[in-house]
Amino acid sequence: METPKERVAESNRKAAAERRPGDPRPVEPRDSRPLIAIICAGLAIAFVLLGVMYVNSTGETPQPPIAEQR
């Protein structure tokens, strides 16, 4: 009687034997690294932009709009 591990191993051997050179390969964890890098870069850019906007908006004395100046 086969154990579940043996059945899975046999199934994997059969699948490996049927593969051809052009067949897609299974997704691996390292395949998501570029996506993670892009997301992290986007978050870093957003953080820097928000920081620059905050620094630029503080410390200045508010001036009335040009249309209201005399």
C-alpha cells in the first residue's frame, strides 16, 4: 500500500517525464522579488515626496492671495 508521499512523488516523476522544453515552469518564491522591489521603491518615493511636501508647507508665514493684496 502506497503512502500519500509516495503517490505524490510518483505523480511528480510522471509530470517531470511529460515536460517539454517550452513548457512553463512552476512559480517559485524568488520570482516575486522584482514585484516586491517595485512596491518598496514606490513606497519609499511616496514617503520622500510626502516628507518634502510637509517640510515645504511648514514654517512659512501665510500670505494673502495675490488678488487680495494691495
